[in-house]
Amino acid sequence: MRLHRYLAHAGVASRRKSEEIILAGQVTVNGVPVIELGTKVGPDDVVAVDGEVVRPAGHVYLLMNKPAGYVTTLSDERGRRTVMHLIPDVGAPVKPVGRLDMDTAGLLLLTNDGDLAARLSHAKYGVEKEYLATVLGQPDEHGMDRLRRGIFIEGQKTAPAEAHLVAPLNSAGTSLVSLVIHEGRKRQVRLMLAAVGCPVVKLVRTRIAHLVQKGMKPGECRTLHMKDVQRLRALVGLER
């Protein structure tokens, strides 16, 4: 197996990112630094990244219903709770696919399949992510049209989105908006809704591609069925 593929199977990073790690001189094979991308390794070779031995593990795919109040990182220097505190022991290290900010709840994928994670996170593949937002006020038709056509936030226009008013303005002064995006820019949904004059009070990601939140309790984490994994891999052009 070629070294960059070995690293991807070990959950270190995607194949492309693994190539960068190799070229940066961070990888050793049997104690010898290797910077040749075509290097092949076998089951008896000892591969290490920055001095830490890594081995391919069977791929693990988890779906979590993340509660608000947790950060989407492996660890946090400020001591905040991370999503890693919620996952069961699955016998292999997994990483979050993309991020949800601390105050956002909802669906989060975690895996050690570096290739799939990289493609699901890349805007090129247009993977749908649906959010349900409780907002102050109610977007008018012009605001909804702006959301659908794309809005300039932080100097860059968002891709066209699907936007629907789920529940109109209530006595508390809030309404409910559904937004489907195909990107994953930092705090994108919050910034888009703020740009049309409706700041977010509560935000939940209810769907990733065909995966939905229905029936999952806050903090619940479950293993994906292989048919779901196959659909995700097919969606982003990976072999089954």
C-alpha cells in the first residue's frame, strides 16, 4: 500500500493532506524519514507521524446529535466540553467532519475515513446541510430572496441556498426559518440570517445529505449503517 493511502486508512488525514505531511518530513518508516510520495509500506512496517506510531484501523462512521454547549474539537485549551466527551469507545480514533459552533446543536458526523471526511467538507461536492433557525423578527420576501440567491458575508458571496419560512412571527417576537446550504463556512447560517436583519436565537442542524436528526436524543451517538455510508461515498464520487 502506498504511504499516503496508509496514512489515510489510519485516520491521520485525507490522502491529499497525507501527501503534504509526507513532503513536510513528518513521517518515518521503520525509524527512517520518508519524503517520497510513491513509497510503499507493508503490514510489518512501522509508520510514525511526528514520532507517534499509526496503524490502519477499520473505518468507523458515527452520527451524533450534538447538544449546544459543546465545542467541535478534539480538545480545548480553555477547558470547555468537547464532542469527544460524548462518543462511546469505538476502538479507533475518530474526528469530526466539519464543525458546529458551541451554541449550535444538531447532526455531526465523526469518522476515521479521511477521504470521505475531506470530500464531505469540501464545497466542490455540494453536500446539503439543513438548518432550522429560530430568529428574532421575520425575514420579508426580499430577505428570503437574498438568502436564496446568495449574500455577501465577510467580503464573499454565499452559494445559492434553499430558504423557507417554517413558522411566522409569534408573540415572543421570533419566527422559524429552514435554510439548506451546500458550503461550510464558519458561522455561515448565523451570518446569512443576521445580514437580512434576523439574528439567530437558536440553531439546529437537522440534516446532512440524506441523514436526519429524527428520533435522536441530544447527546446520542450511533454507528451509521453501511447502506448510509455507501450513499455518502457515492454522493462524493468515492468507490463503494
